[in-house]
Amino acid sequence: MKIGIIGATGRFGKLLLKESINRKHDVTAIVRDANKIDSLIENVIEKNVNTLSTDDIKVFDVVISAFGAPIGERKPHIYVGQTLINIFEGTDVRLLIVGGAGSLYIDSYSKKKVIDTGNLSNDVQKTAIGQDINLKALKESNVNWSYFSPSAYFDKDGLGTGKYRFGNNVLLKNDFGESYLSYLDAALAIIDEVETPNYIKKQFTVVSE
């Protein structure tokens, strides 16, 4: 499968790149600075995400966007999200966005999302609002999209258990009552979803067991 990874030099993007390579996919890193790539990879597109074109992405089966902005910045997620929608509309290329947990509902009976609880810090709330606006725009588009939301505690340093559970748009908790997901398990789960799609034009989440 031909996979493009936007943000492949970021902490999470590197894990997605590594897992895609390990599974023998034809992978291209889409990055601002190719000098920051520390994996042995032949295919690189060195561009800012906002300068990508439809011609750049139409060769792929799937493009995963692991774009990230500093916590507290709302607008970059909106701008980049709309740029990607403009690029992908009119193509069959699947766009899988790595988003945030803020747009998940707190339970299956409630209409309240995590961003509606008042439990997030001011900076995290700003980022979560930007990501939620991106998700709403995707739903209104004709893009072949999927939107990944991690669990509430998305642990960049956590160990990969290799045991995780998928869900839709409702915040999940594991058997310990924790809404927890490690970066390592998330990378495994996302490439699982790339290989066996279950959430086309849907939001999905994952929790580490």
C-alpha cells in the first residue's frame, strides 16, 4: 500500500513511519525539513503542509496527517485542516487525520463532548476547539476521510502493550477505568485501520488495555 505521512519527523509521526516501514508498505515522508528524518527511507516530499497540492498526494492510497501545532494554538489546525480538504476533494485518496480527544462524547448517552466539560486547561481547550472545527469541516466535505481521536491521556512515553480496543466517537476506558493510550499502541492501531478500514468517513478512538 502506498502511504504518505505528513509530519513524519514529529514524535508520533516517527512511530507511524516506523510501523509502516516494518509492515513493508511503500511509504513517503511528507516533511518541512528532510534533514530531520532519522529513518532509512527513500521517498520524501519536502514541503510545508500548506504548500501541498493535489498532484503531490494523488499517487497515494492513504495519507496520514500527524500535523501538530504547539498546545494553545487553535488556528493552525483549522487552516491546515481546510488546506487538506481542498487538496483531497475530488480524489479517492483516503485522508486519515490524527486529531484530539476533545471532540469525543463523554458517554454514549450524552450529547456532551470532552470540550464541553470545563475540565481542560485553557491552552488544551483552544487546541481542542481547533481540532473539533477541523472534524466538523471534514464531515461536511466530500473527502474520503477518517479522524482518529486518542484517549484522554495520550502518553508519549508509555509502553506499547500491543493490546488495544477500538471505538467510535465516545471516550473509552479500559478495564482499570482509565482513558489511556500510549503513542506506541496508537501507531499500531492506526496502521491496522489503514490496512483494514472500518471507519471510512467516521471518527474513531482507541484505548490501551
